[in-house]
Amino acid sequence: MIALAFLNFFLADARDGLGPFLDGFLATRGWSPFTLGIIATMGGLLGMAATPFFGALVDKSTRKRLLIVCPIVLVTAAALWTLIAPNPISVFGGQALTAVVGAVIGPAVMGLSLGLVGERVPIRLRVTKSGTTQAMSPRWRQSSWPA
């Protein structure tokens, strides 16, 4: 359980890639605030759209640790790509990749956590479907993937 706490602590930085530092970096390179806003919005929308699908993937997977390690490697590669060549293709591509693969880390950590603690967690605190159905309507939950 201590290892899981350390994992969560260090994932806070790894999951978001460059995060807020990207705006400052690109602003010094002459990027406009409008373009920076478009990049942030695009990343948020892509991450939001990808999370339910990756939640389903995590629910079906038996290799949750691999679903944590691979996205961290990809987010790191995307961040390095963005820093090495800060042109529109690398920035938009890197942020899109970061948003999409970053969306798998949360459900994977939740699935791994639930696998470690199992039934010891009270029912009211459990997250079903890796948290992806919590914000959805009851009708969607009933028609969703089997548990």
C-alpha cells in the first residue's frame, strides 16, 4: 500500500506532461495566448472523450500495471518531443498524445487500487467501472459494459 501511495504522489506530475509550464515555454517562443488556449482546450476535450473508453479497457484488462507504465513512457516521449522541436505539429501532436494516454492512467490506478484492497473498501466508497460511469446517467450505466 505504501508503494501505491508513492505511485500516486509521483503520477501527479507524470500524467499531465508539461502541464502549465508549456504555456510559459511557448509564450517565450512567440506563441499567442489564443493558440495556447486552443491547445489547452483541445487537450481537455480529447482527454475527456478518451476516458470512458480507457476505463472500459482497464476494466477488461488483467495487466493494469502495464496500463500505467506505457502511458507514462508515452507522456514523457511526447513532452520531450514538444521541448526539442516546439513547432505546431509537435506541440499539437504532443499535447493530443499526452491527453489521450493520460486518460488511461487514472482508471488504471483506480483499478489497481481496487485490486489491492478488494472488498475491504466500503460499498459507498467504491468506484465502479473505474469511475467512468459516476457522472453518467442511470440509463447509460444499465446499457453499458457488463461488470
